[in-house]
Amino acid sequence: MPQDRELERLLGKPLWDTRVAYIENAHDVYGDEASLVEGREEQRRKGYDVELVDLRQWKDDRAGLRAKLAGKDMFLLAGGNPFYLRWLMRESGADAIITELVGQGKV
């Protein structure tokens, strides 16, 4: 697929060698686990090395969250409630951390 080739170009590596921080907290307010499982499996089918990162667990440990995210090549934020996600990203510091890491070449 053309978007996969472009993503590989941005990453500078093949998709199968891509470490992904999968953030699905925007969906926290809905409680529909089935759609979350489907989203996780879709990323794995693409060959990504996916790790679920729950921002709620990092609200009091920004240094730990930064270390966790810095070890990833790409950040994927699943859909859901954008207002809740935005609040949680600010509370955890993920917004500033991801912005900084993208500035350093992460996708």
C-alpha cells in the first residue's frame, strides 16, 4: 500500500521492525473492549511491535513515561473521545513528551 511505503520512509525502517506505543485512552470513557481488541490486532497484523501505553498509569511519573515513549519509533493514538484524551495527555505530560520526540524524528 502506498501509505505503508510512505510510513516506512518516514520511519527509516521496515514496518515489521517498528516499535509502536499504542495509546487508546480516548476510548476509556466508552468501555467497549471488543473494538479495542480489534484495533490492537490490526496493528499486529501490519507487523508492528505494539505495546499498549495507558497514560493513566503515568500521571505521577513523567520521567518514566518519557523513557517509555522514547524507546518507541511511532505513537499511535486510537480514536474515541478527543476531549478526554487531550485532558489526559496534558495531565500525564504525554502531549509535551510526544511533541518533543516527534521533533527528534519519531513518527
